[in-house]
Amino acid sequence: MKNTMFKFAHMADIHIGAHKDKRLIDLEIESFNESIDICIKEGVKFIIIAGDFFHEPVPELEQVRKIIKKLIELSELNIPVYVVYGSHDKWGSGETIIELLEAAKLIIKIYNPKTVDGKIRLEMHQDKETGVKLAGIPGKRGGLEIHIFERLDREHLENQDGLKIFVFHSGIEELKPDFLKNAMDMKCIPINLFPKGFDYYAGGHIHKRDEFNIQNYQNIIFPGPSFIGHGWKDYADVSKGEKRGFYIVSCENNKIIDNGIKFIEMNKIEGKFIEFDDVTGKRAKQVNEEINKKLEEEDVDNKLVTIRIFGELLSGNKADIDTSAIRKLLTNKNAIAPQINDRKVTTKEVRKIRMSSEDKLEIEEELFKESIINIKPESHSLQNEKGIIMAKELLKILKKSPKDSSGKNSTALQNKITKSSIEILGISEIMEE
Amino acid sequence: MNNKEIDFVGQVISGDVAGILIREKNVGKNIELGDLLIIDEDDNNSVLLKVFDLSFGSQISPSNMELAAGLSLEGMGDEIGFYESNLRNYTLANAKAIIKITKEGIKIPKVLPKFFSKIRYATKEDLQFISKPPEDPVYLGNIRSGSKVLDDVPVYLNGTDFFTHHVLIPATTGRGKSNLVKTMLWSVLKLGKFGVLVLDAHDEYYGRHELGLKDHQNAKEKLRYYSSDAPVGSNTLLINIRTIAPEHFEGIVNFTEAQKQAIWLFSNTFRETWIERIVLSDVGEFEGLVQDTTLAVLQRKLRTSLGIYQKDGEIICDNPVFSLQGGESTLDGITGHLQDGKIVIIDTSKLADQTELLIGSMIASKVFYRYRASKGKGQLIDNCPISIIIEEAPRVLSNDQLQEAGENIYSTIAREGRKFKVGLIAITQLTSLIPKIILSNLNTKIILGNEMSAERRAIIDCAAQDLSEEDRTIGSLDKGEAIVSSVFTKFAIPIYTPLFEDIARRESKKDNKDDYELKLD
């Protein structure tokens, strides 16, 4: 037993590089820096980042530079940062910023697998100062980390003594939150594939703060994103006032103390969620006027604003709702990165187009799902869930602009897009030939 | 066919539409109860008959027979025998013409076969019209003639018809009910087009420690198993009590009118936390709204059915399935799997009877109302048909239960489910307890052996075909033997369901290795 009293921090889903809005980019870095400052002030002995530190394997280097600066500060204070990959940190087999940070000894990856008798044995990493043992499993795209869990040598981990932390970046089937109840193709891990008896299960991937204690598995903690996250739902949640942050956990005598798991709220951004639910039976022009009038009255200054419009227009087209004008108005009133969701607006003419989802990613997924059923691809890898996952990943890559920050086409970026696409399609060998 | 080449077993000697009397050929032939026989007619048509009764026939007068037996028994006529015995003593079989097989297809026979027609056993060729698989075939077994199984004549029913029009499996213990259901579900796993919910009270379908549905090569994709002590890799059954709605108790737990009103009051006021609020309520807290005695009884009933109670102001949940933490999306997950054409097995072997029914009610409600809503939106066509297997069906479908506790989701599904592609497979030893109106909605009956005559009568009364002559046959059905009576078959088909273990051994996945190429980096 080493240090008898100590604290550690647990954060996840930081998603550095997820935002395009300049103010959000700055706030994101500020938020990260502040959370690290809090950790230092609280005297934590180590920090766990349970996946999706970055939004993509190689984000904008300007943001990475700022992150590195803070990590160096931690390094100088001998506060190690333990990391597992999240599903955004690494796609395919390309280089990642995580690897570079590890090479620079600024972070420590705690996924150390080896195959023993057909099982995957994880070597635990022991924190030098506290003696805490950590093991982790990275998140993979499409929940493919389940194959690691299925072959995991749980007994080896369960037999380890001392204070143990298991770090993961996955949903847990039995603990899947309500908002994911219809996400059938989101692969989650059955709880009994996790090693039992750890003192703390440091989770990531689920963008909702939650704490669980169930038989054989104590302190399963999901901090949710430490800043906003990404995607419509995260923006909406923060706009509605959902608190973001991370955990600081106090330990004594090789145990987590009672009530020692504390959520640290990061109040970096204020939000405003505005809903227009009364467009039914109105013409688009009238709706535009009413929205503008209401927004004129709203205080949106320096707030993350999310607007949701839904109902059935009396006539015209959904496109007649002038979202550009709404966005402009909000921007003029100093709103931050206004998000407008009018996907639930229908008109009588287009009502027959069915789309149950309102999240862009979910809509894409539903369209892929329908297309795969219609096209009936012959290749096994393009069928069912595998096909959907591949299509989603490919679309994500192809959405990227091949232009650099000066607006010019960049060969390096084009090559990166091509290379990533080839990797996703799994045709590297064919292309080499 | 040349008559000389045919191995005849008997000849029509008399009878009427209700029963054709056949004299059995004596040498080497033994017509059995349930045998399928054929009369070939002149125009290449044939008539299929099924034997429902056997008796002795003799040309010797009864008094002479009695005398002959007496002489033999009293040791006075060891040498006594019958002159041309094969000719004079014989078996008479009573058979019913069940269908006429013509080039155009099969028909119900409207005329008697020709008098004195010769009769042979039915062959694979005669029964080709049965063995041709329909669309999305669900395998039930092989056709059986008496106790002889025609291994190469499998019996299938169209999956959509079969599942959505409800099934009754009347069976007493030890007659092969589990084997039949497992075999049927094995073929469903091949199709992957039907969602089947199995509330497995004996934990016998998944095959936790032996061969089971888990061994099917499509199991990974198309089978989900939930248990309160799930084996590694399957799902732990955990249901958040906040996902329980008052209607889930309907017809499962008996509540008085006052108790029902109290439940609705709590549900409307406290929404999804209604159970917690009832459990945590103190005496007098809702004075004027709910009587203390009513509240106390409700607390007791919730403790019995959910294992939930309060201690020192804290909610305690004794039941391993119901929880205050986690399990928020379990019901939706299960419903989604079913909708996706998967078989979902819920191991209820360690749960109390009422808990099992409650869980079944929760899932069945979710499925039924989701599908009903889909129909309203015109989306039902995209949904896989779903069937719910309920063992000891009278627990929820008996006259007494429906009168005492009122209608429940199972009776609703039995009446209306077909419209929404939701079916029931009701398994019971006591068919007579289920109301006729419900029995008449269960359009396929797979009748296994039953020694109780009152139960046989109830089964015969509700069968899709006239089985009035089959009483003795049903009583004599051996393990694995069954009769399929369905509105989707022209006649009641005798089947034999092979041993599930044999099928599973033959067809189970050859290689248990995961085909995913795992990179450890």
C-alpha cells in the first residue's frame, strides 16, 4: 500500500476539435484547461480520460498545440494522464494524435493486451505514486470492441489485488440510457463481459452523466462530455441547462471513501433552448414572422442557442422557413453557434416521407439502412449493420473538406481523405496491387 | 400403376362418409391407428384415408369361436386350428377419406371411393403436396403414418400465417412439447424473419449447459438470451421500475377498484416514479385521496410482485430483475430485437410466477402497442411478425382468470393481435380452461398426446378440422407424435418431431470461433 489518501480525476468524451464555431473552439480549450486547473488545485494524483479525448484521430494542430501545453504542465507536476482510445480517437490503422502524445510521454495508454491461451490478457498498469492498478479497453467504431470483451481473460483481472480501476469507452447493454433505447444498432457490451469486483469503472462514450451500482459491479461511472460533446442532442442538452463536467474521486486506505465520488460542474457555457411547437396550420411566412418576433425578445447574448421547430405547415415547403435569417438574427444578437432543427417540420405535400429521427447522424443512418435493404449488396461486408457502419464512416471522411485553412486545395488533405477511405473500405491490398 | 406391382394392405368392404370399413390383408400387414392409406382411382386421382379405429372381423360365428377358445384353454384341443385362418379371421380398419389428390391440387372428398377399391400405404410421392416448403417455412416435423415416420416428407407451415394467427399446443407432461418448440424455433433461426419471445420457465431452450438454440449458426445474429444470472456474453435481465406502467399489471395482479384508482392517481401525479412514491408513502400522507388501508395493501402487493419495499426511508429491491438503477432501455431493447426478427429467450426459471407473467405482460404490451401504432402510420408492412410463447397459458387466458382479474394483454393479443402481426403460442395441459372464443382464435393446433378425455374433447371441439373420430388416436399419441390441425392445412396432418438434439448435432455451427479478425492494437 502506498499513498493512503489521494484523489484522482475521471473525464471522458472531451471531443477536442468537434466544433467549427470560433468561440466554441476557444471555449472548448478554455474548458479543458480549467478542468485541468481544478484537478491540480484539488491535488489529484492522476487523471483518467476514458476515450474520445479528440474528435478525430488528427484534429487541427492549433488545438492540439494548446492541449499539449496543458499536458506538459501536468507532466511537470508528475500527474500522469491515463487514456484509452475512444471511437473518435482512432479509425482504422492510421496514425493518431494520441500515439504522438504517448510517444512524447504526455499521456499513458492503459490498454496493454497480449494473447494467452486464446484469451486476451490485459496487463494492468500500476500508478507509481498511489499503487492503483488500471486496465482498460478502447472503444472502437461500431462497438467492435465487443470482440475484445468476448475474449477477455476476466479471471486474470479479477484475481488482482489492491485498488483497481477499469477504464472503458462503451455503452453497457443493461445500463443503456433511455435516450438510446431505440438505437438498436448501437452495439453495447453486456455487463457480465466486464471483469467483476473492480473498485471503479471509469466509463466513456455515453453522452449522459450517470452513476450505477449493481451486483458485482460497484461505481460504474459515466461523466458524459466534459464540455458540450457533439451533434444536435448534445447541443440541445447543454442549451436546456444540462450540466457538463467530470469526476474527482477520493480514496483512502486502498478504498474509495463513502460519498467520495464528486461531480465537478463546468459552467463554461450558458445555454438557451427555444422551441416553436405551434407551426401547425400556419403558412411559412407567418411562422418566420412569429419566430423573428419571439427571438427579438429573447436574451441570447453569449449563449449557446438551440432552436427546435416542429409541426405541419399549412402550405408551402419546409425550405420556406428562413433558417438563414433566423441564424443571422441570432448571430447579430451575439448567440453562440446557433443550432436550428426544423427536421420535424412537415407539410401536407411531403408528409408521406417518413423519418422518425431528428438527429442528422440518425437520419443518415436510417437512410443507409433503407438503402441497404433496397440495394441488397452481394458483399458480406456491405450487408446489414456492417454495411451501415462502413457507409457512415465513409460519409464522415468524404464530408471533410480537402481545402486547408487558407481555402486552397491541399494535396496532403486529399491524400489523407483517400487513404482513410481506402482503409474503411478494406481495399488497401487491392489498391496496392 | 400395375395392380400386380402394388403392395396392397386392404380393400374397401363397406362404410359411409363418416367411416370407410377396410378389410386388412393378413399376410405381413398391420394397419395401425393413424395410418395414412391411399385408394388409387381410375383417372389418376387418389383418395387419402386416415385410420381412426380398428376391430376384429371373422367369418366364424361367435358361438363357434367361443367353443374353440374353450377347447384350447381347457387343454382339450391343442391341435385345434382354423382352416384357412388368414382368410376367415382378419382385422377391420375404420378409416376416413380426408382428401382427394388430383392433378389440379387437393380437394375435400365429396363422394365415396369406389366400392371394393384396393388400398395401399401412402408414399412420399403421394404426399408431395405437403412436403413442398411454403414461403418462410416453419418446420414442425416429418409426416407420420401410424407410428411409421416418412423421414423424407417434412411438414412446414408458412411462417407468417403460422405465427400471426396464433397457435395452441395442448400437451401433457412428457409428450415432447419442449422438443417440438425447440425444433420449430431452430427452423425459425434459419429464417431470421420472425421475432419470437420465449418466456422460458424451465430454462430449457437456450441450452446453457447442453445443446440448445445457442448452438445454431445464426444464434449470434438472431438469438438473444436474458437471465437474472446470465452466462457470460448474454444479457443480464434488469428492468428499471420506472419503466413499469399501471397497465402492465392488468389481468396479472388482482387489484380492487379502490386500489386501481389509487394507482392511477399516483401514476398521473408522479408519472414514472409512481411505484417509488407508493412504496415510500407514509400513513396519512395522502389523506383524503387514498385511504391508508388501500395504500398499505398496495405496498404489500408491490412487494409481492416486484420485491420492492422501503426500509428506513430507503427503497429496497429484493428482486434481482427489477432495479432502480439501469435497465431503462431493456424493454425497448427486447422489443427492438423482436421487431428485428430475433428470438428472445427470457429465463424466468428463477422468478416467481407472478414476476414472470408481469415481465411477459410488459414486453407483450410494448410489442402490441408499438405494432398497433405502426399500423396507424402505415409502417406495419416493414415489421417482422412477432409471436409470444406463453407456457401454462390458463394462468392468463383461463375463464376464471379473465373474470377475476379482467382482460390482459394476452387475451387482447389473442383477439386482435393478428391485425397487427402479433401472435401467441399458447402451451397448456388444460385446454378446457381456456374460453372457446379465445380457442377459436388460435388457428393452428399442434396436438400432442393427452390421456385426459375431457381435455381431448376440448381440443377436438376447437380444432380446425373435424377430429371427432380422432379421440382414441390423440389418446394414443406417443412422445414426439402430434397432429397438426390448422386453418392453413386441408386436413389434420399427423407428424413426428425428430429429437432436437439430433438436429442440433447435425446442423450446429461447425466452428465456434468468432470470424471477426481481431487486431489487438
